[in-house]
Amino acid sequence: MKKNIVLALLIFAISGCAFLKNIGLVEEKEYVAKVGKEIITLDEFEKSFAKNNGGIAKAKEKSFEDRKNYLDLLVKFKLKVLDAKSQKLDKDPNIQKEIKDYYTTLALSYLTKREVVDPGLRQLYERRKEEIRARHILIETPGGIHGDLSGDTTFAYKRAKSAIGKLNSGVPWDSVALEYSDDPSVIFNRGDLYYFTAGMMVPEFEDACYSMKIGERTQEPVRTKFGYHIIEVLDRKPRVEMVRISHLGKKVDRKATPEDTLKLYNEMKAVLDSLRQGYDFGELAKRHSDDKFSNERNGDAGYYGRGQAYREIDEFIFNAKVGDISDIIRTRWGYHIVKVTEIVPVKPFDEMVDELNRLYQSYRLEYDFKKYVEKLKKEYNFKLNQQTLDIFISKADTSKTTSHSNWDSVYTKEDREKVLFEYANQKITLDSAIKIIKRSTEFSGRKLDRSGINGMIDRLGEMKLTEYRARNVEKVYPEFKNELKEFVDGILLYHIEQKMVWDRVDLSEGKLKEFYEKNKENYRFPDRVRFSEIWVKSESLAKDIYSQLGKGVPFDSLVVKYTERAGMKEKKGDWGLVDASENEIAWKAWNMKVNEISEPVKFQGGYSIIKVTGKEPSRIKTFEEAFSEVASAVQEQELKRLEKEWVESLKKKYKVVINERALEKVFNR
């Protein structure tokens, strides 16, 4: 009786779940395709499609046909991986070793993306939605930008603190800037850097600026590769990407008299009055403007980013609204009237991710990665044994590098057993460090002076800390399993394709000859001609050489003596057998007789005299001559045939269901 009740409850539970799904109370993930027992969900497809099409923004622009084609590729990929697993390639010891060898590299890459790059890109984007105006006083450190960051900077620091003290006591900024700043532009701008956004300054300077409010000034000097900076933030405001303007201008000549200048000003004043009365900007620009570029475009001067226009114009357009017309603006060029016609806002993150990534990699990744390592050092209680490091440095032969085979022979067994650094209960001895340095190509050819050894130990610490972190990646980020699965599937795909397609391609000589005989008409040489050339830059010299040829001087001797084409003296000017349509002189040679010599012909920035030495009309290539082309064609044909037959057999083995209705919802939900 009890068994019957349990069975009835079980049946009800199963049918109840199905019923709930049918009425929409239990969500079933929508799929775009089923491959055997594997389901490609709508979410999975969107992520994969975006990842392989330059991000979500670009993926959304793709057509339905593009999505169908991509789904076809994805289905084939799934089928092949299923076949690899059915043939137990995932159990193959060599493939398992390959996966294990790459695991740490993949984990490190994933960690760097999740913990450094992704937050770095997001911060960069958020910061670039704002612009800052700041001024600074720079105190250079010894050696300037090329100086040693670990060198003595005490004097520069004290000088920077002295400048801060004067500012705090009420001495005007301009006076202190002129007295202290080593920035050459201080003479003109008093340290005012105008407006900038993230990605335009070195990271330390940028971080300081974005941490301050308007009117705030650093009380501690900010250290960068340029030296010490005292920074004051003058303004912070929302940023726009670009401003489109119409422009009308009158150029003021350097030699213009005050009367000339006044006349131009009055003309512009009359134009401005007309604009304010509603006259068309483009028509007035055509009649009055000296700006040829915008005149040809009905007054449109195009798009400007911050700092791309004259400062006086820039200050107006980045504070105006669409439709605003400026007063008369004076610059060193002349007089201007501008109208703001469009303001382009900062794009959404997804549309900028590629651009942000390029910028981030170029200016900030290295800096953020070092900060990340410092964070790991604290988290894992990293300790460097200075005594062991001093032994490493003091005994090193500075006349050698790590490329010398016996550079480490100076260290005793006792030295090698000493702990160099430790972290998370892991100890790295001097011996372990030396073995890694000798084994790794990254450390090849390094100097064994203090700076070189310190650099290697810093890098070794980085490597060990990040590798340790990578060991726990699956605990910290369970979703890493998805990345790992993609990676493993990629390796399986490579090996199964090798086995089922590439290794089965028949490129035997008999097969190639059979293909050649059937298709030999497709393998033809065009009309070809052989000629020698004397090329010189001077027309008068070319005429003199032609005169000498007319007097019987041998062509070969004149080539060796005169030709100026690189590498042609040794070849006596011989071009070899070339396609008659390759260039002008080849075509000229084809239309000449064998042994005929041409007059000088203007060619490639100089003058050519050519002598025809042979001709060969178009003909079918021999099998030997066409071999590489035939082999390539047969290989391509066979690869397509074998793959097609293989995929068709897999579709019979594993049922494939395509849900086009779901595919239509991609990025449209």
C-alpha cells in the first residue's frame, strides 16, 4: 500500500512539474538548438555569438542570416566534440597531459581578466564619462623620465614639500609655479593642463586627480615617472565625446593694419547680426567665410573632440547647447563664428569595449597588475628574506649574465638551502629560484648586478603568487569551469579533426596526377616575356646610355656600369620570365621583338632602357610546374568532402533540432 502511495506521489510530482512548465509557472530555458542530449540555450548562444563577433554591440548589428550561419558552425562544433568523447579522446593520456600543462596558463589568463582587466576597463569607462581641468607643478627627480625610480629623490621631495608650504601660506599659484616647476610649458600656461579625461595622463597622476574635489590641492607630492607633482583640481564636469559645429571665419593676415582688422571685425559683426535674425548659416558662410573646408560643406566643419579646436573655440563649444551661436571669437588665425549643431554623448560601455581595451592595455594594465601583485602579497603574507637576497647579489659575478652556463657555481649548498621568500606557507629557497631562472627563457641573458637580480626576484615573486592564486580559481570563480570546458572542447576538436579529416586526406602522386589531368586547363602560364633593364634616375644619363648602345657598346656592360635599381647589377638587369601584364615595361617588352632594345621609357620615378631576351606565349603548365597549386586544390577539396561526410554521419548518430523561432529572439528579448 505504502509503495503504491509513493509511486502515485512520484507520478504526480513528475506530471505536476510538466504541467507547471506548460502553464508557465516553472521556467524552462529556451533553446536555439539541441544536439543529441546537449542543449544550446538562447543565453549560451548570445554569449558565444557576442564573444566571437567583437562584443554585444557589434553582434546586435549582425543579420538573422549571420546568426543562422554561426549556429550551423556551433552545431558542427558540438557534434565533433561529442564524437571526440565517444571515441574517448578525453581519456587519452597525451591529451589529458596537454590540458593539464595549459591549465595554469588558462587560469592565470582568466584571473587577470576577472581581477585586473575587467574592473580596470569599467573604471576607465566610468572615469571617461567625466573630464577634469587641473594644474600642476612638476619637480623633476634625478635623471628625469629615464631616472631610476628607486634612486635618491630626497632633494626633489623636499623641494616639492617646500612648494606646497608656500602655497599653503598664501603665495599665489602662478608665482610658486614659475619659481619651482620643471615643466617647460609653465612659462606659457602656469601649469594649467586644461581639460583631460582618463587615459590621457600617467596612472598615478590620473588616480590623484579623480580622488579630489574641485578646488582641492594635494598636500603630499604625487610621484610619477616624471617626478613629483603638486596638483590642484580646477574643474570636474560630465564629458561629451564630440561636438559638431558649423564654422564661419575671416582670416587676419599677420601684416594686417588696425584698419584692416577693424574692417574684418565689422564684416563679422554684420554676419553675426544676420545669423541672429535667422539667416541661413551655410549661405552666409559661402558669401563671407575664408574657411574653404567648411564652405564646401555648407558651413559644416565636422566633429571636434576636447582640445582639437583653438582654445577660444573649444571653451565655447564644450559649454554650449545644440543650436547655440557664439559671439565673434578671436584666435591667432583670425575671427570666428561657430554654431553647435550636434553633441555626441559618451557611448554605452558595450559599444566602446574594444576601444577601451586597446587604451587600457597601452597605458594602465602594467601599473594595475603591479598593484594587484602588491595586494596578493598582503593577502598571502609574502615575506622576502633580505639576508638571502644579499647573499645572492653579493656573490654574483657581475661580468656574467644568466646565459652563462656556470653563472650559479659561486653559491654553496648552504647558500642554496636558505629561504629567499615565502608566502601562504610556501617557501622558495635560493636553489629553487636559481633553477627557475636557469630553466625559464624569460630570464635568459639577464645581468647579474643588483638591479638585474632585484628585477628577476620581483618577477619570480609575481609568478609564484599569481600561480598560487590560479590554483584556487575554481573555488573563487565557479564559472571558470565554463571557460575550462570551452578550452578542453577546443583541444578535443583539434585532435578529432586531425584524426577524422586531416590524417585521411590522400595526397598521393597518383591522386594528384589524376586531378591534374582532369583540370589541367585551369593551370596555365600567361603570356610571358624575359628582358633585361638599365634603370637610372636621370633622363639625360638615360639618353647618353642609349647613345652608347647605338654605337655598339654591349648592353650587359652598360647595365653593370650604370643601372641604379637595387640588386640588379649582379643579375645584369635580368628580370627573368615575367607575366606580360605585370607592369608597363613588361607589356612594352612583350610588344617588342627578341633582342630589340627600347629607347628610354619613364618608369617608377626614373628611366628604363630594356632589351628583350625571350618570349613564351601562354601554355598549360606541366604537372611539375603546377604541383603546389594542384596539391593545394586537392587538399582543400578533400578536406571539404571528408568533413561533409563526417558531419552528415554525426547528424544521423546524434539528433539535431534547430529552433528558428528562438533564434529570432537573439538580442531582441
